Amino acid sequence: MTTESHSPTGTEEPAFGPPPGCPAHAAGPGPGVGPGGLRRLYGAEAEDLGALYEKLRAEHGPVAPVLLHNDVPIWVVLGHAENLHMVSTPSHYTRDSRLWTAVRDGTAGADHPLAPHIAWQPICSHAEGDEHLRLRGAVTGAMSTIDFRSLRRYINRATQRLVNAFCPLGKADLVGQFAEHLPMSVLCEIIGMPEDYNDRMVHATRDLLKGTDTAIASNEYVMSVLTQHTLRRRAEPDDDFTTHLINHPARLTDDEVAQHLRLVLLAAYEATANLIANVLRMLLTDPRFRAQLNGGQMTVPEAVEQSLWNEPPFSAVLGYFAKQDTELGGRHIRKGDGLLFGIAPGNVDPRIRPDLAASMQGNRSHLAFGGGPHECPGQDIGRAIADVGVDALLLRLPDVELDCDESDLRWRSTMSSRHLVDLPVRFEPKPTQDVMQRPSVRALPAQRAPWQVTTEDTAPATPAPGPAAPASAPAAPGPAAAASGPAGRPGAWRRLLRWWRGY
């Protein structure tokens, strides 16, 4: 590996490439390799980005030069420490893409396939200094008004509605029928536009993040919906995130409000949809995690954190931009260079995870939600949707199993994310439930009045007519009976647990 510097946006020829005498010179650049011998992060050869990142790590170390769509050069940061340094050092790196040389010279202009990611917007994640504090303060202030207990109840009811659609059939696709829809339903409710939750919004939101030929049109559709909603809430306030964002003392303009709604919707939706699918796949394909969950050694929130390490919802984020000449991971980074925040490769950096099979339980130092001044402000919303949604699904379908070989599962990868195409499952057909009913694997018995926390018999002196009791006296209640309560009724601890989970 050469130690010469390389500026992917400068005028110098790239210094990286096969060493003299290497057979690669005679064989040519090969597939997936572009100008200057740099590897492409797009196209058929980049479908397995995980393997490509490891090749880049072996060739270049923790920071590597690569090519984006249209062969636009950029650095990808692969090391965990290097990523944390980049996102936590605003004096050296900014999210303002207007400083990127590729934007300034037009090679990453408005017609670029990744334009929805690249283009500067009046949002907190692209701002710095006092402007960043003003905009982010409005977002976090509006989020502080969210009642998370009510939110968890809504997530549970939304889960029941989705499960009701397929539970009588005994089979489902937990990506297309669950993971892709639950986050959008919840986010539209938080934003205050539940009437705009539909298949078109789901598909447009996923499409604009893929860098496809239709990404720009999908972005325009989403923005038109959010702009109309902003104007509606400006005229007709309500008790929702949008209204609180409008009324914040930061006094955001209509365009700033709509752009921040887009930021919240896109980041939270894509991340949470991928997170739910990844957690469910992990539980369905790895017997260790299913056994730990069933045996009480792992909770659903802990399974979510393990998934955030192994399969972060966003594999990379575009981008950070050098404000001055600097050095990162032994590479000379020039002013105006662009850098990819490498979440997935950073999470598997062998310097911090020499054994990828080791449990990361209790460790939240992953990069899934970023870090520094631009750390994701809505991560608790994503965690709540995944925690409650997966838990409620498993309560409804405790016997759910994968309905194909694990090797048959298909993935769709882009530079920014890797998500399952589908997750077919089977289970014993179940009846639908009232969406307001507490989820349970069995029907709840009729409740007694007055309600008491006790394991003693509090039945009336004159019982209602019924089957004759056995001649022998019943055994004294043991620990299991105390936990379950009289007559098989859930005990106080189980009722408290359901109340805490929002059921």
C-alpha cells in the first residue's frame, strides 16, 4: 500500500494503484474500477459493498479514495476512530456541500443521481455555528413535545392493524407488509398528516434515497406533500410536531419547516424500516438470538442494539467536506475534498471488533446514529418504533418462522443503505384483533372489580352456578401461581410489564 497523498478533487493524478510489476497492470483496470484505478461505489460490481469496503481497507487503510456515480471522486472513511474524529471536529469538517469542489465545478450538480443527498438545504444537518443552533434547537424543541407513552401506544395499535391484514393467512412478507409500512404510518401521525400515509408515500420515500433515474421526481413528490402540509398547519395549527416546529421561537420559514419535515421523515423512515427488517431477520435466522429472547437473557431493545452494530440501517452518509487542508487516517485531505461517513465499515473495524461474533450487548458506541453536533436527534423515535413494533409482532405471532432458506433472501444495496427485498414467513393462522385491544397470546379473562394486587381468593361468598368443584382441596398457590394470579389471571408483575410497554 502506498503512503503517498491523494486529493480526489484536485488536479493531481491519483497516487493509488497497483505497484510496479503487479500483474494488474497487464490485465487492465478490471470491473468496478474507474479512472485512476479507483474503485466505484456504484454499479453491478458494488452490489456487495461490505466486501468492497474490506478490500478498500486492505488496500488503503482506514481512509480510501473511491468514485461515486458519474465517477465523481470522494474519500470513504472506514475506521471507527477516524469516523468519530471526522463527525466530532466541526472546525475541520462541515456538512455544507457548497464547499465541495465537485459541487463548485459542476461535476456533482443538480442532475447528479445523488442530488437529493448532495444539494445544500436550509436544514440543521447542513448548518454550522449559530444557524445550526437555531435550526437544531427548533427540531429538538418540537421533538420534546412528543409524549412517548402515547407514541408507544400508537405504535402498538399500528402494528395490530398491519398484522391484522395478514395474520388469518398464516404467511406474510415482513418487509413489504410490515417493516416498510409501520415507520411511515407512525411518522405521518407524529408529523400530523396521517391522511397522507399511503403506498405512494412509502415507495417515493424509499426511491429517492436509491440514486435511481426517478429519485429526483420522487423527491419532488415528497416535498410537495410536505410543503402543502406546512401551509395547512400554518393556517390550522394542531398539537403535532409540525405545529410545534412552526411555533418555535426560532421562527422557521415555511421552506425551513418543510425541509426539516423532509429530514425527519427520510432519516427516520429509511433507518427504522431497515432496522425492523434487520432485527426480524436476525431473530428468524440465528437460533442464538431467538433462544436468548425467549429465555429472557436478551430483551427486544438489546436485540435492536446488536442489529445496529452488525447491520446499521444506513451503511454510509454523504457527506462531510473538508474546510481546510488536514490529515485523516494517514491521508492528506485537501480543502474542498468530500468524505463519506462510513457507518457500516466503521462498525466492523477490526481494531475495535476483532471478533465479529462477540456479543455487543450493552455497548452503544456504534456509529448508527452518527455523533458530534449532527448526531441524529430522532434516534429515540426510531428505537421506540422498532422496540414496540417487533415486540408486539412476536406477541401476536409467537410461532413465526422463516418460510425460505436463508440463502434465498435477497438484498438491495445502494451507497447509503442495504435492505432486505423481502422476508417471507409462516405461522399458524390467527384471528384478527381489535386495534384498541391489548396484544396477548391468549384472550384476557374478564376483569374483577374491585381490582386488587393479591394472590388470595377474593371471590364472592356465593359463587355463580357452574361445574362442581373437585372433592379434594386445591393445593396452596406456589411461585408460578403467584406470578400468574388467581384463576390464571396475569399477575401484578406481568400487568405492570404490559403497562410499561404501552399495551
